Amino acid sequence: MNPWKDKTIRLNDSWGPITNTVLRVPLACAPEFSIRARYLRNNQGSRELGQFRTEISSGYLSDGWQDANFTPLGSVPVKGNYGLPPWDPSQAKVYRDMIDGPNTNLGDSRTMRLEGAIPYVGADGAIAYEMVRLFYAFNAVQGAPIADLVILKRTTLIGTPGPLDDGGASGPPD
């Protein structure tokens, strides 16, 4: 079974400039989105998983997330994200240090992930895009009702000036 199918992800924590772009939330709540499988027909007419699309509830993320397509890429499982305590805000540094630490393979192009472009309206009123990678870390959190963790990383900033790979987010899939 594919772990991404029909999941709703509520991000517990987000950091860096991404919080003011594609993770900006109109309502005072945690960013939340759902992922749905998108199928294509093969040459025998059978449905095969091709991509994933996102759904949002109004106000839980910027409009650019609605129906955004994410493509599965990579073949190596996520490594180096495990042994985390159950989430609470006092654990933010522990989570961020592990996610951004040297023992993960999140920066390796061979790592399994979903990748897609999210449009948003920048501070100057212009449309800009951020490439977003979603990683699924199995059994990353010990002693929590949901042991898996979704990690969101920004890969590039398109259309506006700024640094690369500076920020991210994480939360459990449900």
C-alpha cells in the first residue's frame, strides 16, 4: 500500500521564510492539506497511480495548494529521521535538528518523495512559485498515536529572490 493515499496532514511546526509564502495560513490554525491519488490509464486500460493531488479546506492553507499535483520521485527510503519524542511545542528544536541534521538523506535526489510546485501571491503582489518536497518517514516518532511523520522541505524559490532550502515543516499523517 502506498502511504500517501488519502492522507490528511496537519503540520505541527514550520520554520523559515516558507511560513510567509506557501505555508501562510489565512486562519489562525495549523496548516492542513489532504492528498488524493491521481490515476492514469496504461496501454491495457488499467488504472495506475500517476501523481497525487492536494485538497485544502478554505483558510487552512493558501489557495495555491488546491488541486496542486505532486509527482512521486526517488527510490531510496527516508533515513535518519527516527527516535523523535511525541510532538509538543517544547520539542520543536529536537525535530528541526533531526530534520535538518547531517544524518538524513532528505537532500539526496534518490530519496523517495513527492514533489510539486505551489503558486502563491508574494508580498509585492506578484505570483511566485515554490517547489515543495514531501517526505514520508515511517516510525519516526516513538510513543505517539501516529508514529509516522511527514516532512515538508522547500527545494527552490521561483519568481522571487531568496535563498534555497531554508525552511520546512513537519506533522503526522492521518
